[in-house]
Amino acid sequence: MRLTTTAPRLHVGVGRSINRRGLTAGFLSLFKRDVIVKQGLVLLALGIVLGICPQISQAGFVTFVATLTGVETPGGGNSNVILVGSGTGFAQVDFDIVARQMRVQAIFAGLSGNTTVAHIHGPTAAPGVGTAGVMTTTPSFPGFPTGVTFGTYDQLFDTSLASTYRAAFVTASGGVAGAEATLYASLLAGTAYLNVHSTTFPSGEISGFLNAVPEPASLTSLAIGAVGLLLARRRFVKRK
């Protein structure tokens, strides 16, 4: 979507544009006074304009990310001992409900044991906490690296296929369409987590709840606006 005007445009990303007229002559009179204030106000104004412009995104496409950290596990027969996985990692899940595709990417390192399996679990009773059963295919993501303490993973799934999900999850969801809808809803609600299991921690060594990422333009507008505000404020403080 583009604004209907013949004025020059400043393009920000794919499919996004703003009108240069958004920076009005009122600002220009202030810009002449001080270069730093000028820079700060330009960035602040640009951030505001980006923030209020209609956001254009691919319909139905949402990105979810998670930081993978050590899972706490009771230590054997001693209930007072809590073991924590030493590994770390990062995961990204791109879900397109219209195209019915899901891309899972992960990177991990420093595991105390060798990898065995990996899945997406959910939905938990509350966002960001708790545990739940496996939603995605078992015994593991196809092609997920096993027998290693570090690695990467990148796989595209067809969410219209039963093979993308755990069989028991499909049954409990009333079919493939129900499984797809439940998985997507769980991701949106923050009740789905990616779990990497290892020989040292069979129930999972590192995991992280997946959360939706704001639109790129929303993040950009916030960052630009914040930088502009800081620059203008810094100059204002110096003048006191």
C-alpha cells in the first residue's frame, strides 16, 4: 500500500513508503538553530511517521523466536539438587497460515550431553511457563543433528500434512486441521516452546518459549524515535 501523492517518497523496506511532506516546515525552522537538535528531531519525526504509517506484511506470515537456555531438572534421588543444562541456543519459527508452511531454524552449542531429539511442545496452561506434550512430529524433527553438542538446523514443514505433527496430537486435536490450528494458536499465545533433548538430560537440556516478533517497521520506528529523542534530550541537558 502506498500513500496517494506525487511528492518524493522515502522508501523503508520492501513495500513500505512514507511521504517526505511528513517532515513539515515547522520542524525546518528548528533545524536551523542547532545541528544536533536537527538530527535528533529528524530521527524522532521519522520514527513517529513510520510508527503511524499503515504496516504492510505478508498476510498470515508470523515469525516467532526463542532463546534456548538450560532446563532445570531434579537431580536423581536427591530432590534438593537441581541440575541445569549447560547449553545455549536460539530458535526461529516462521509460520505462514495461508501458505500452510512452517520453517524451523535453530542454532545451539555447549550442551553437556549429545543431542538425541528436538520438538515443539505445547500448549502450556499459561504463557511462558510450564511444560506440555509434544506437538510436532516424533521421534524428532527430521534431519535434526543428533550425537553432537553443537549444531544448526533449518527445515521447512508442510502444515497440511499429518506427518508434521505427533500422531497423538493430531488425534487429540480432531484431525490435521485441528492440529495445525492448535499449534498456530499456541505459538501466538506464547504457550509453545522448542525443546532440545540430550543424553545427559533426556527430558530436555535447553528450551525456550517462542514469542511473536513485532513487524520490522515497528521495531525500526521505535529504534529511530528513541535515538532521536536521546539526541535531542542530550543537547537540551547541555544547554542548562
